[in-house]
Amino acid sequence: MKEDDDALQASIKMLERTSKGVECSELEAITFQGIQAVELRTGFLRCYFVIPIHAADQDGNWHAGAIATLIDGLGALTVNSFTGKFKASVDLTISLYSSAKIQEEVEIEAKVVGSRGKLTSVLVEVKRKGAGILSI
């Protein structure tokens, strides 16, 4: 369907531009810098991300605020690929199972798990690349 293709292409373009710091806020540019989309289809996104030094907390771990910003943004892109609309997050719940260190590479997978009316639910998982161990 053309509308699905248009929404998907818009999401792909937005992710590419945001990862390069083009047409986005400074916070988004810093947060998405270097992210690599591996697979993006309607309602699904997989990417790789090397955690940059500027996203560190005082202990050298990936800062929780940087994690939340990235998860929120990737969730919005995934919803857009599914609905063709960018929606505001109304409930963002993040469970941290272990820490991720700076310069560690992670795999992030976001998928639409439900949609009813104007509400769309997305699950975003962050795993250590290669190990498949749930990190965030």
C-alpha cells in the first residue's frame, strides 16, 4: 500500500537525517549520533549503536537519560512507520537489567506490539550485540 510505503520511507529518511544531525534538535543530534539502521520495515526497527563517550554517566556507564531519549525517539520512528503519524509518548516505562559501558556496541529492536484507535504500543529492547543478552 502506498501510504504504508510513504510512512516507512519518511521514517527511514528521518532516522538517517537525525543520525547525521540534520533537521533535528541538538539533543536528538547528540543522542542519535552514529546509530546504524540495520532493518526497518513497517512497525519494526533494528539498529546498532556504539555508545559514545558523551553519553556516559560518572561511572562510565550509558547514562539513563541518554537511554530514555534514544528509546523514546526510536519508538516514535517505529510508530510513524506503522501509522504514518508521529505521536507523543504518554507512558514510557524503562527497566534497566544491567549497565552498558561506553564504546560497547548494542543492538536495539523496536516493534509495534499493539494498536487500537489513536493508541499505539511499542516495545523497545536493547541487547549487547552478538551476545543477545538483554541490557536495557
